[in-house]
Amino acid sequence: DQQVKQNSPSLSVQEGRISILNCDYTNSMFDYFLWYKKYPAEGPTFLISISSIKDKNEDGRFTVFLNKSAKHLSLHIVPSQPGDSAVYFCAASEKYGQNFVFGPGTRLSVLP
Amino acid sequence: DADVTQTPRNRITKTGKRIMLECSQTKGHDRMYWYRQDPGLGLRLIYYSFDVKDINKGEISDGYSVSRQAQAKFSLSLESAIPNQTALYFCATSDPGRGGMDTQYFGPGTRLTVL
């Protein structure tokens, strides 16, 4: 059973609008969460992270929200740009610096 | 130059063959990882190493072995490849740093096809 779920395999958004990518987890011991972005023929690259002591972390156009009680996090991209089109992976770990569990990914397409 | 490199980038082999995938990094990180990516399953951890003398099995280590030849090199071997090992393989490194917040840096991937 997957411990990290991304229930939307794909998402299409118009350029300039908000993209919201969702991630749910089942392991209540997870306390550190990351988002990675992956372009075709490249490895995933780190985007943004959040620890369980926070409920929000913002970096430019990217904001991650964490709802621990619901075991849910989301990535908001505002405004969305065509260059944001990629596969986004959510990942979680139980302890800082320990192993990460990845979700299956969501393919975001930002339409011009 | 890329900080994490993988060779080969693509490989087609036959069932029963021994295959080695290599990973090198110039980031100076102690921690290295091997993942495989399959459609709909995300990245799954095969093996990881927190230093040269430390090797640990991940979620799906059966059928694989690894060697940490040096801090900068971490190789993944398939002793006898089988078709369900056809996947995209990623090497990654990390360094938790003083704050303990870890981020992984991935190589470009190796696409392996086992016929």
C-alpha cells in the first residue's frame, strides 16, 4: 500500500492561473516533506520542502501547505508558467536525513 | 559539469545477463541512493549508503546488489537481469547539513530495458 499518494495523475492549467498539486500520506510518523520537479530525460530536482513544525512554506511562486491532522499537503504555483510543465513528485520522510518515500507523481501541463 | 552523473544513460540487455549501472558525484556528499521509477509508482528506493562502509537495503532490494567504491562512487548491479527490472534508474546524493534538513540531488537517470 502506498504511503504517499498523489491521486491526480495529471493536471492542466492555463498560464497565469494557480496550479494546485495535492499529496496525501498515511504514515503519521512522517515529519518532513518535499516536492520535486522532473522534466523529461532529466533527474528530479528539489523544489521546496516543509517540516512538520510548520504549516506553510513559501519560495517565490511556490508555496507548500501542510495539514498534519488531515495528513495532506499541497503545492501551489502562482502564477503558473509554461516552463512549470513537468512531473511533480511529493516525498516524505520520518526523520530528517533518513529515507524518503515518493508519491507516483502528477504531470502538470501549463497551457499558453 | 553535472554534479551527479550516471553511466550508461541507456542500456538494452537480455534476460540472465549481468549489468552494472554506475554513479559518480562531485558534490562531496556522504549519502548516496539508488531508485527505480516505474509508471504510476513513483520512485522506489533500492539501496542506500550513508558512508563508504555503510550499505543498507531499501524497499525493493531483491535482485540487486550495490558497491560503494569510494565516497564519490556508488554502483548498482543486476546479477541476472529479468524483464520486470526494465525501468528508469536514478542515483541520488544528499547531505543533511547542520540543520538536519536533507535534500536529494539526482542524476539524469539510466533507462534499462531487459528483453
